[in-house]
Amino acid sequence: MFNAAYRFPALPKSTPSVPISEKVLLCLSAAIELNEAHLHPGELKVLNRRKQPQAKREYLSSRYCIKTLAQHLFPQYAHIPLTRWQSVFNEQERALQLFIDGQLLDINIVISHSHGHIAVAMTQDQQSLLGVDIEKRDASRRFEKLAAHFYPEVEARDIGDDVDTFFRVWTLKEAYAKAAKQSISTLLSQPILPLLDRFPAQVYCQPWRHFDLSLITAKTEVELIDLALTTAGE
């Protein structure tokens, strides 16, 4: 049975009257075959270093999502071809950044991918707290042994034999690591609930398809954006 201690509110409904600048924009989608027409030359180099077809699909789909969400936040730039928008991971800042013609946009971008599906969350303000994670709920994995090995004893007890609780703890830790800009390896041995209690952010969790989803944000409004990826890049 799912452990109720790890139950958090589901994603809130978006309020039309709230400015988009005060919201988290969230895209959830399967990663599908897209052409490369939306990629910056620098992104093409990154894509070509990926060898696995699924990794290529996830990269193509996530970059299309990133740029389209940014167009929602910055409609004044919507006329600029997507090939002039470049996403770059800043190792020092541990942040994914987006540039237009070399100009950095003041946004926070967080992505997650699992088993050919992607989640992209975005909000204005690079310093805004934001973390998202999706993980496929897979009962065939030896999750009880994984919990006993990696998680603190209290969490292993909380999980017991419930696969949904295991993956909820997983997505919470991954989302927290991204929001706090910490390595996930430093969090595995720490109970997540006390960390969340002290963290100045909202926590939202829910199932999505065959996945568990956790979103951590300083914003109280979340707007789901349907990007119709089946036609993107054609």
C-alpha cells in the first residue's frame, strides 16, 4: 500500500488571470522522431555525440519543448527562427541555459527523461527554485534491495514492499536535487521528507501515464503546455 507520508498535492489547475511570468510552464510528452530543423548548430554537435536512437529522440524532443515553452514566456521573440536559439548546460552553475543570438534569457529550465518520455519545466528568473523528475514505475525492478542499499533505514521501512512509494521517494529526491542544485549522490542517504519540510518551495506529485512525477517550485501556478510533438519539426 502506498505510504501516505509521501502523498503531496497534484499539479494545480492554472488560473487564466495569473500572468504567465508568474507560472511554471510544464511539458510532458513521449519523445518521438523529429527532424533537426529546430536545432542550433551547437546543438547539432551535441546531438551527433549521442549514439543511441532513444537518446537522440529525447534530445530532439526536449530541445523543441524548451524553445516552444520559451516562446510562450517571451512572445516578443517568437518570430526568431529556432535555429538561433541555443540550449547550453553550464557545468559551473549546474544549470541548463537558453540563448538567442548569444543573449542569455532570464529563465530556469529543468528537464527529466525516462524510458523514452520527457518532462520539461520552465519559469522566468534563473534563481527561481525549480526541480522536476519523472520515473517509470517498474515493479520488475528489485526496488526493495535498491532501497535497502541506497536509502536510509527509515525510508526503506517506509517503502516496504510498495513499488509506488519507492518511485515516489526517487522522483522527490531527483526533483529536490535539481531545485537545490545538488548532486543526487549526496541525497540518496538522507531522508527526503525533512529536507522538503525546510525547503522554501511547493511540492506537487502525481502519477502520469506509467510514470511517477514530482515537481518542486517556488511558484504556486503550473500551466501544462501541449506541444503536439507529433507534428513538430515537419
